[in-house]
Amino acid sequence: MALIAPSVLSADFGNLRHDIEMMNHSECDWLHLDVMDGVFVPNISFGFPVMKAMAAHSTKPLDVHLMIVQPEKFIREVKALGAKVMNVHYEACTHLHRVVQQIKAEGMMAGVTLNPHTPVSCLEDIIVDLDLVMLMSVNPGFGGQRFIEHSVEKTQRLRRLIDTTGSKALIEIDGGVNRETGARLVAAGADVLVAGSAIFGAADPVAEVAALRAL
Ligand code: DX5
Ligand code: ZN
């Protein structure tokens, strides 16, 4: 069993309130918000004014995934949303240790995200400080992409790193997650699954959340 974090990136942007309220009535654990800046990733999604409106309608804890350069500039803004988790990319932070401490000082869970090409071993010297590690199982920037198979083995390696160091970090996986890939990720040691197109593209998104949660 894993926690489920539906990604609003695949929701109906013309009817966000409807889709967020639908997730409020589902068994999902967190609501995943993808922020893109057109620099760190080749796409732009939404920013703080839109997230503020979404936060007002959500009864679920917010998991904010910042696909932006210099995410440390926005720690206060993410906190002001009432976010539970702030996910920053390893590749976007020169002084990652400082950023992690600043996120924790604001009372949020500090999550570090790795792009598909970044090895788990890069986290050896910071893993005990982290509340969460998120592995990208697609190249970030778009919903609905094909799952990168290597991510299953990478999840196992991260599980070993966490268990052998005594870290309490949760393992979250983002990209191409559906019932089939999700089952293998849970078996590999994942604690949290993000799913966008698999949930919002389903005929019954609420039932899809329940199915993923039961994996
Ligand atoms: C991709 C985002 C993901 C995305 C996942 O850059 O970080 O959260 O919404 O979408 P699916 O589940 O459709 O791959
Ligand atoms: Zn994401």
C-alpha cells in the first residue's frame, strides 16, 4: 500500500474547483501541484496565484513540486499556501543542504527530487536530513509520458540507501504511474505514488485513486 498524490497537471484547468473537490471526496492522501518555469523544464504550468485558489478548495495536504531554478526564493510562498511537502530538484540547488534546512525550519517536509539521469548515490551525504526523496520516472515537464523502466531498480537502490543509513525519508515516485507500474514500484519500496493522467484520464477518477491505493 502506498499513499496516493493525484497530480493536478492532468486536471481540467477550466474547471479546477470541480476536479479538486472530486479529489477531496476520494481516498487520496495528498494533492500534487507541479510548478514549471520554462527554464528548468521546457514548459510553464501555473504559479502562486493559481495555487492559492486551489489551496482554498482542497481539504487534502498539498505536495508542491517545484520544477524551477532557484526554488529557495519561494520557500515562504510555499509555506503560505499551507503546503505539507516542498519538493525541490537536486539539479536546481547548488546549496541543497541549506535549502533543506530552510524548508524544515518553516515546518514543511523537505523533499528532494532526482531527474531520471541523477544517481541515488548523489544523496549519500544528505539522506539522513531528508523527509522525502522523489524519483522522476519521466523527464519532468509534461504529464502523460511513458514510464522509464529503470525507475523500478532505482527505487530499490534508494530503498537500500534509506534502510542502511537509518534515514526516515519517504520514497515518492512521479511520472507514468498507473496500476501496472505502480504495483511494481510499491513492491520495490515506494511509499508515495504521484499519478496525473492515470487518475484524471480515468472514467472514474475516484475509483482509480482507490485502486492505486490498494496496490
Ligand atoms: C511531470 C510532473 C508530474 C506529472 C505526472 O513533470 O512532475 O507530476 O503530472 O503525470 P503522469 O502521471 O501523467 O505521468
Ligand atoms: Zn510532479
